[in-house]
Amino acid sequence: MFDKMNGIGAHEVIIETPDHTASLGTLPPKRIEDVLWTFRDRILDLKKDRRFKYILIFKNHGEAAGASLEHAHSQLIALPMLPIYLAEEIEGAKQYFIYKERCVFCDIIRQEIDASVRVVAENEDFITLAPYAPRFPFETWILPKQHESAFENSSSHMFENLAKALKSLLTKADRVLDNPPYNLVIHTSPVQEPNNDHYHWHIEFMPKLTKTAGFEWGTGFYINPTPPEEAAKFLRDASMEEANVVPAG
Amino acid sequence: MFDKMNGIGAHEVIIETPDHTASLGTLPPKRIEDVLWTFRDRILDLKKDRRFKYILIFKNHGEAAGASLEHAHSQLIALPMLPIYLAEEIEGAKQYFIYKERCVFCDIIRQEIDASVRVVAENEDFITLAPYAPRFPFETWILPKQHESAFENSSSHMFENLAKALKSLLTKADRVLDNPPYNLVIHTSPVQEPNNDHYHWHIEFMPKLTKTAGFEWGTGFYINPTPPEEAAKFLRDASMEEANVVPAG
């Protein structure tokens, strides 16, 4: 019962810019696109190692979001198992597909475009929206509008449009929330299943404006005082002009 | 799919002391015991409302742990459904019971007393230990040594000994970690199932010394740099003399 596991994995830090005072959101879209291509290249390289089951890419910005380095960076962690949160999300999507024969994320996108109240922005390839049941105030997702199960399968015009969608979201969040600490996580398919009908890769952006406390740790439920419709409206209406932000520590 | 739920529940704040500068850990054991009796009385009263499925008691101490009031207090939230974390924990315990015909927590207590390296303290009724796979540095659990599924079933000498165990843990944590922010959560059986063979109520004490970041939000796995054996040794060896602590905001 208490056997120790042998560790196997990879942990890489992706430095997003040589400029110590810049942050991902203040880079020009072309430089953000370079960062996305780097994510893709590192995923494709690490996928050659068959021991890895999942490659997680995430970003901690600001001390309150757990960033321990001030210089703008993202992180990649390759894991020998599927993380439990992903396993649960993928299983839910699988069950929905069995029931409806449609991808749940494709259905959400259709429904949100129709309702429009939670949509923050849209371009040729991506939709940015406040999810129906966000855990955190201003939690925002970016999803490819066409079904695509893995981040690394994206075409070049998709990386170009994702960079634009990210630039827009991060600039607007800086305007509305005054350079908030945030976590950004890419949710994508497991390494061995990069093409499937049921899972739809996306980015989850979570500003850290509230603290996770006893209620959340005791239940797995989240108290969120900000309705997603309001958060989406604030972000939708925010100016794209860059504020004079001081990078978070 | 997007129907709204009607809210039903109760939320109570238990003020632990009239003294604004005191904290639960600095109260005399007898006053801590009074707080525990209050928890029990409120649970017994709220259980009369058949719409409640679970009664959660927790405590946020210090701003970093999400406390929004400075004055020492605990909280009670009565919920119309079983929280997902509890449902998972209870289901795991049920599966273990089906397999072994023993309570998994009783087995853990036996094994930890035997191994002794993760035990922090013990009295007639309670054991205080660092769990084998803690999510957080210095995460510590207090469990009744005899099988008991619900907090509110505890006998009077148990409340007396629980107050002593809590006093000891909180005093030692203050000494070792310098008045850390923390969350404390009582894990107990669902309202409708207060007597069962498989679930064993306990308290989880989680000092907030590290930040939950992108890796944790993306995986459900926790990075913890402090081995439980080391945390247990620090707490075991700490003096019970009270430090001159300044209450956290």
C-alpha cells in the first residue's frame, strides 16, 4: 500500500521575452505567437518519449498566483500519468459524446454564440468567453471554434489568431483588473490520443482576485461573487489601449 | 441543461471568543471545548431540517487563508447536497471497506502508530499525524482513535481531549511556523448517515505556506516540498510554551 513511485517527467521553463520589464500581455502579437510555436515544438519533441502520458503547459503571473520568478515565463511539465482533473474532464466529455454524438465544447460554443451574453471576443479561429459556471471572478476560456482535440495540431493561422485572442484578453484584463495575478492553463488531449471526437482543447485563464479557503478545500465547490455575464461585459467593453502597467512581482 | 437551481442552505459564523486579540490556538483548552460543543449543538439543531445533506464546519485563519474577518471565528455551512470532495472520500472509504471489511482510517491509525515517524501527538482519544501524502507543507490531521463516523456523536471526554489536541497542534504550529495562516476543516459523515462502518470523521489542518498555482489548477496534483516525516518531527519536538504571537489579519 505504501510503495514509493519512481519519478519520471520533464519540467521546462519557457522564457517569453528577453525584456525583464515586459509581460506576455504587453508583447506584440507576433512575439506571443513565437511563444505559442515554442509550446508546440517542445510538445512535439517530448511526445517522442513514450513514457509521457500528458504534457501540461501553464503560466503563473504575479506572486499571488504562485509565480516565483519575476521575469515573464511559462512552464511545461510532462507527466507519466493523466492528471486527475483532465481525466475527469475528458471522461465527462466522453459520456456526453456517447449520449449526444456531439462534442460538448462544440455545443457550448454554439450555445454561447447564440446567447452572446457571456462572449468576450471572437476572431476567425477563436472564441473568448466567460464559462457558464466559473470557479473564479473573471475566469475566461479561449476555445478554437472548429473542433480540434490537441493544441499541437493547430495550423499556422490558428497560432496567429490565438496570439491575437490572448493579446486582447490579457490587455483587457489588465485594464479592468489592474494587472491582476493570474494562472493560465492549456487543457489538451493526452499524448497518446491527439485526435478524438469528444475532447476539445482550450485555454483557461484564472485571475486570482479571491482566496481559496476552507469552504472550497472542504467541498470542491467554489464561491464566486461575480456573475459571468457581468465579467464578460466588463471585458467586452474594455479598451484595447494598453495601460501603463507595472509588472507584478 | 442550463436550468438554475434554487438555493437552500444555512451559513453561520461562530465567534470563538469575545477577546478581539485572541485566536483559537491561544484560548485555554476549556474555552476551545466550548467552541466544539457549539459546533455540535448547531449541527444537531440544523440536522432537523431534512433538506440538508451535509453540514460543513471550517475555519479560515489569517488573510492568506481567506479570512475576511480579523476576530477569531469559525463557520458552518449547511448544504442541500453532498460536496464532491466528501463524496469522493466517502466512496473511496466504502470501496476499501468492501475489499477489506475494515475502516481505512482505522487501518491508517494502526499503521501510523506502528511506524510512528508521522505521528505528532497522541492522547487518550485522539491521534495527531502528518498524512502519508500531504497536499501542503505541515498538513496535519486529528482523528479519533476509536472508530466514529460523525463529529456530533462524540462523547464529552472526547470533546475535552479534542480541545487538548487542538490546543497542542495550534500552539506548536504557531511556534514552528510563526503564527501561520491556515484552514481547518472538519470531515464528517453526511447528515443522513451518521453511523456507518466505513467513514471516520477527522479534522484536516492546512497551513497556507505555499500558493496553489497553475500546476495544481491544471492537474489536481499538489507540489509539496516538505516531507511529512520532517513536518511531524518539527511539530513533535516543538515546545508547548506559547510564543508572543500577533494575531494574523
